[in-house]
Amino acid sequence: MRALLQRVSHASVRVEDTVVGEIGPGLLILVCAMQGDTEAQADKLASKIAKCRIFRDEAGKMNRSVLDTGGAVLVVSQFTLAADTTSGNRPGFSASAPAADAERLYEYFADQMRAQGLGTAQGRFGAEMKVSLVNDGPVTILMDV
């Protein structure tokens, strides 16, 4: 699985004109299930993200996790993280998991973030979404497992 983490002051996701997920300080997590991914990879990714020390401590160093700060996460499905741009001008997405597998793993991953003890909001799988965020830092990290 692949995820793009963005440390945020605020983030929300809309479907049509309705906010379906919103958080204050925490992480916006764009997540992509790849071909062959399993629940074990979703477990590992959720654990790594929950413990990833990218929030400031009292000395201003990135030394605290989202768990340490009491932050929340907004999980949004993002199959375009599987983009293959090695040839031509049009990305290929054949490395992404088939839709049914991707949706199952996306929901499972969000549940695993909740199981880590994090307040978890979500986008809507397969929907045309509008994501708004205030990137804090900015801090943006690509994570693969």
C-alpha cells in the first residue's frame, strides 16, 4: 500500500456540495491499494503512520506522532498514487488494485486507523471529491509498505 501524508491544521473533503469528512489538526492521508496488497500491509501502514514522528515537540523538533498530539486523521482514497510515469505523457494506473479489492482495503485501513485510537474521518471511495487542507509546515511524506 502507498500513502501520502500531509500534516495539516485543518482538512475536509466534499462530495458534491456536502462535507463528508473533516478534521482539525492531524494528518490528511491519501491512500492507494496496489495490486497484490493485503490486510497485513494495511495493518503495517496504519501502525507506521500512527507512530510516525512528524509533529513538533516543545523544542520545535519533529519528534511527536499524531497519537502523541491527540490529532485526528482524514483518510481519502487516491488511486492516482499508483501512477506509472516512466513512459509517454499519460500516466498508467495498472499497478493499482482492482476497484473491489481497493475499496475493501481502503475501508479496512480506515478501520485500522480507528483501532490505533485515532479520531478518523473519511472521504467516499470512488466518488469525485474536493479536498481542502491547510498544510502545516508544510510537511508532506510519501510512505510505501
